[in-house]
Amino acid sequence: MLILSRRVNEKIVIGDDIVVSVIEVRGDQVKLGIEAPRSVKVFREEVFEAIQGENRRAAAASAAALPTIELPPAQE
């Protein structure tokens, strides 16, 4: 893990197209601004972990647990 010190209005550049800016520091809370292409998904860690957990649960569900869909007979 890379650990850097930054002050308000200072930035960190990741790769060619991601910029993390320190917007505000208030007590033990830091407000960050993140500039990234729309194709890059940016999540808070707790949201990312919740999404991953849901994806793992969905992948582990058996086909028997899924509802069946009745299709109408084919028309000629």
C-alpha cells in the first residue's frame, strides 16, 4: 500500500486519467473529489463489498430456486 500525505487542494494522479483531490479536512474526516472516466466505477468500500456479497449470493443460488416461466404455445 502506498501512503501519501496531501493537504487541501492537493491531488494524487492514478494512471493517466484518474485524479483524487483533497477537498476538505475536518477533524478525522476527509472529503475527497475523484475525477475518472465514466467507464471507471467508483464506489465507497462498504457499498462495493455489499455489491460483491449480493453477486456471490446470486451466483451461488441453484437453478431450482429460480421460478419457471410458462411460455405460450407457438402460433403457426
